[in-house]
Amino acid sequence: MTDTKPRILIARKIFPEVVERLARHFDVQANDADVHWTPGELAVQLADKDGVLTTGSQRIDAALLAACPRLKIVANMAVGYNNFDVPAMTAAGVTGTNTPDVLTETTADFGFALLMATARRMAEAEHYLRAGLWKNWSYDMFAGAEVHGSTLAILGMGRIGQAIARRGALGFGMRVLYHNRSRLAPELEAECRATYVDKDTLLAEADHLMLVLPYSADSHHAIGAAELSRMKPTATLVNIARGGIVDDAALAQALKDRRIAAAGLDVFEGEPAVHPGLLQVPNVVLTPHIASATVSTRLAMANLAADNLLAFFDGRGALTPVNTPQR
């Protein structure tokens, strides 16, 4: 690094030890108050910065880049980067990075936990109990769907999808189907015990549909009213990918009409806002985007974002870049 330390913004509150680590190498401005800046306010904060550590909710687009000519790198503390306008960043010579791998197993654990809670109607049952309505036993009280031995359908088969497939096949004896933009290599399919099918077959045969595909213009509303109508009325849907992949209004209506049995959602269109229809149906489990939320995993994500900043400004290049700009 040069004698003049690069100026870095940390856009949201993160682990103090990671802030201290970065402060040994950079002139750091940390958002310890955890203020949710508007795009205009973020641009003001970034106007004199060389780099920024973002958390996935800060939009980096052409308008912001035009206002921040010093900016060279944006390190996302997330595996997804749909907050990046990647072409605009590449054109502006700004490197973007993400945090793959470090959250795979934790996110897959949570995805399976959400599947279990959805299939076995845990949220409905807890609300019933807390309301003081449990007076006696009945044979069909909150009878849900089988998980063991059922058909797990995975839309998107990257690292997290593969980890979920292994849990389903090896831990629960599930038949695993998947659909992806590209088919896995035969040896990887064998390891995951997963069978490739087209999307229509995936929807029609799913007992439990798990969404783990990245968000893009192509995957926007990949699950809407038409897709939901192709699913079994006994099926469940779980989304741990990104909001916008599911048409939340269509899903709320399908749940209300019992066109599918239940859903488990960790992500939402326009989050933290949640479609009001999803708050009015009992057959949905809702969590606030916490699939990677263990202390050790979130710390690993923050440290990988910091590693990217350190490596970039040390002249070694970013460790996990999502683009290759020329400056």
C-alpha cells in the first residue's frame, strides 16, 4: 500500500473487530450508528472514498458511480450482488466482490430448517398454542406433510442448492430433482444424488420446492401464478434465494386459496417491507432474511469482504471478484 492510506467507508454497522482490523490499514469511516442512508446520502458519504464495504442493501449504480469518481472497489458482505449494476461498475472501472463459500453450509442448514418448519406447520402450531387455543388432542391437529422419503425439487443448483440436495438425499432419503441454467457434471449429480429435469416437471413433481437461484432480470418472478398453478395442492415452497424471484402477491393468493399447502420465506420483494397478503394467511413461515445468520458465518463474511479490500489495495487483486474492470 502507499504511504497515504486509502479511504474506506463501511456502509453498515459490522463486527467491531473487523472495523479495527481495517483501521490498521485504511482511513476508515464506519457507520457505527447503522444509519440507513438514502441513495443520495450514500453518494455524499462515498464522494471522497476509494473503497466501500457494503452489506447487500446499498445500491451501486451508474448515478452513484458518477458522483464518486475516486471509488475503486465495492466489497459486498453477501454472496448475492443484485445490489450491483455490474455493467455500470465495469464501465466505471470499479471492482465488485462478494463472499461465496463461507456461508454455504449455514444457509443450507437454515433452508432445511425452514422446509421442516413449513412442512410440519410449526409456526401455525406455535401461534395456536400461544393464543391459548390448545385444549385437547385430535388425530388431525396440524397434520402436515412428510419430509422423509418425499420429493425435494431444487430450482437453482449452485453451492447452496447442492448442499441442500445432500441433506435431503443422505439425511432424509428424499428423491431429489433439480433444474438449473446448466446441468451439473455427472459426478456432481451422483454426489448430490440429484436428477436433472425441466422446469415444468420440477414444479409438477415437487412435494417441497426449494428456491436457491440468483436474482437477475431473467429470474424475476420465476415463480408466479402460472408456476404455482402447476404445483400439487399438497406441495410447499421455500425461498431462501432473493426477493423478486417469487411474485409475492401471486403467492399470497395461492396460499389463501390453498392452491399450494404452505410456504416458508426468508426473502421478500421490496424487503424489509412484506406484502400484506402474506401477513394475513396462516400457512406461511416468515423470517427476516437470516439464512446466513450465525455469529461465526457472519464474521467470516465480514472478514472475507475485508480480505478483498486488503488484497485489492495491496496490489494483489481482489480475492472473489464478480467483474474484471480495466482502469
